[in-house]
Amino acid sequence: MILEIDIILSFLWAFMISVFGIPSIVRVAHVKNLLDEPNFRTVHASLTPRLGGLAIFAGFMSAITIFGDVSDSIQRVLAGCIVLFFIGLKDDIVSISVFKKFFVQILATGIIMFIGDVRITSFQGFMGIYELEAGISYGITFLVVVGITNAINLIDGLDGLAGTIITIISVVFGYYFYKSDSVNFHPYAKLAVCLVGGIIGFLRYNMHKAIIFMGDTGSLVCGFLVAVLSIQFIEMHSVESSPSVAVATLVVPVFDTARVFAIRILSGRSPFSPDKNHIHHILMRMGLTQLQTVITLGFVNVISVLVTVYFASVGDNILLMMLVLFFVLSSVTLEMIDRKHRVAQPIQQPQE
């Protein structure tokens, strides 16, 4: 009963801090001219603050420190969040190089891996692999944390999209942490709920038409937290917390990032070169509005989780092969549809 009360209070506190903090942030951003200018990659047409991560961070951090169980591993996670928060804040105010952001991501990842011992230690039988050697464990964990952090950052290109996907992911992982028989994972249920509260408070002002964006302050911190939740979810070592369920829960950011990176590399460009070839860009070129695009991708994410959980007994090998096949076929289909639209008509953004 105490856990349930803490979860409810955590959500309410994070939500209230976020939802009441954003109007002040918006006013100050406009007064100080801390606004994001539209460019060839953005879909918004007006100057908009991109400091929503301040409110998300304030709501999340205050809620977790008041109502959460700040154990050693949680402390290290929060330390990593603080490091990413400041580099993200600097980038939202004065743009910084990709190298500097990547270096800080390495630092934050090192904190949770080597000091907090947050890492993937087993594949649970996927491809016949169970326990991982320490070096392989650290290497895979590094790729997962940095990859997911940047994947969340990359899908933050549409009103409400990143916030909606982060909410879905956090709710799924948080639910399984809450239902876990091991009390060691209950602190992560509270962490997930605190993140959801801060995000939903932010979404109040970020759904189309948004008056504030998440910015790197929010996307880096949220992506980092989602990565940690994903790792701890796999470390529960149950049928429901298999690697295939984790991948299905992360389907939208993982699929989108893998797809755009592959296309850029095959085109002879840097995988980090900006463009308008993300899934949400394609769906909008097909005629969907921003809100319809967000709902569509959110629906795909939820269905992916439900289907994978339902067939979890089939085993990770088959499920992950099915997910990869789904990635490939969907990518090819989207590319073909998008090419037809590009040829048939000039690119236009749908009006609402």
C-alpha cells in the first residue's frame, strides 16, 4: 500500500511542478529571446521556446528525491541526468558541437555503468547466449545507452511526438517494475512514474500547436532515463521482461533511428547529417496532420508491445527475427510510398 501511495504522489508532484512551471519558462524565453528559429528541418513556422526540458527535469527530479527510493544505483542515475541536463541546457541556449554532447553522454554512461553497476549482464538465451563477460557487458550497455539517448533525441521533431512515445515506454516499463516480485526493482517503478508525471505536464503545452518544445535539455535527459529503464527491465530476467519485449517497447525510436542512419550511409552521407526523412516527416508528406501522425505512431508502439507480450512464450529468437523483418519491410514500404509522393507532387506541409 505504501508503494502505491508513493507512486500516486510521485506522479502528482512531478505533473504539478511541470504543468505550472512551463508558463513562466515560456514568458522568460520570449522576454530574453531564447527562441528556436524555423529551418528546413523543422515543421513549426514561428519562433518557439525550446526549454521545456527545464520543467520536465524540475518535476522529475523533485518528485524522485522526495518520494523515490534513492538507492546507490538511483543516485548514480540522477548524477548522470544532472550532467546531461546542463549540457542540454547549454545547447538549447547556445548551440554546441556534436562532439561535446557525445563526450558528456559518454561521461553519464560511465557513471551508471562503472559506479552504479547499471548494465546488461545476460541475453536470457537469445542466440544461445546467457551470461555476458564483463567486457562485452560494458560494451553492449554503452551502445544501448548512447543509442537510445540519441534515438529519443532524433524523434523530437514534431509537436507531442517525443513526449507521447516516452510516456508509453515509461508506462510499460514502470508497470512491470511495479508488478515485479523483487523489491529491488520497485525504485525504478517510481522513477518511471516521476518521468511520466513530468512529461504529461509538459505535453499540456506541447501538443499541436505547441507553445514550447522539449529541447535537448529534455530529450537527452529523457532518452537517458528511458535507456536506464530498458536495461533494468531486461535485468529482471523474466518472460515478460525479455529483450524482444524491450525492443518492441522501443520500436518507434529504434526503428526510426536505424532506418534514417541506414539510408544516410547508403547514400554516402554521414549518419548524423540532418534531413527530413524521419518517419514523422514521411507520414506528414502522405497527408497526415501533426496530431494524426503522433496518434498513428503511438498506436503502432502500443500494438507492438501488446503483440510481443502476447507471443512472449514463442521465445526471443523468433520474436526478434520477426521484429527485424518488420523493420525491413516497413522501411522499404515507407521509402517506396514516399518516393511516389515526392514525384507526384511538391512537398507541402498539411494545414490544420
